[in-house]
Amino acid sequence: MVLVNQAAPVLETGLRAAIRIQEAAQRTAAEMGLDLVTVACESTAAAGSSLISRLLDQNLRLTGVLAFNEQAASGAVSGALARRLRVPDDLSVVAPRRRAPGTGAPAQP
């Protein structure tokens, strides 16, 4: 399983949400006996597609992506489909959606 987090420069600013997600994912994976690789990724679909392609080249048994990077997540799905993987049958991609502040409703793009 892989956690696709925000880009390195964003993480270096100390973005608390990204740090909390990463710590929680690492803790939960350890409790469940899962191997979790954490990678930083630019927030673009192209970067997500390129990243998933590289990750699949390195590990053909990759079956899960947890993305705290909505734009990269969409690229990961596109990249997986381009490799003829079935999402979610062959590769599950989970990403939280942004919410409009204070409403709980999805934010408008």
C-alpha cells in the first residue's frame, strides 16, 4: 500500500493535516501488519499518473493507494487505467474530498 501525500515543499512548511494523515496511516498500517510506503507528489493529475506508473514498475503487487492529494489521486486512477488495471478491482484508490469551509458540503471546483 502507498500513501500519496502532498508535495515535499508543502510538507516542509509543516502542513498539519498532511502530517496527521501520514502519522495516522503509518500507525494504522503497522497495527494491521501492512507495509506502507509514503511518497510526496506534486498536486497535479500528470504527477499522480507518472507516480503510479513508477510505483507499479517497482511493485507489480501494489493493490492500494491512499491519497491525501486529490489532484494526484485522479492522475493515479488515470495512470492505472492506462496500464489496463481495473480500478478498484486491481488497484483501490482512496482520497478524501475537499469540503466547503464550515458546511460539510463538497467544495465547488
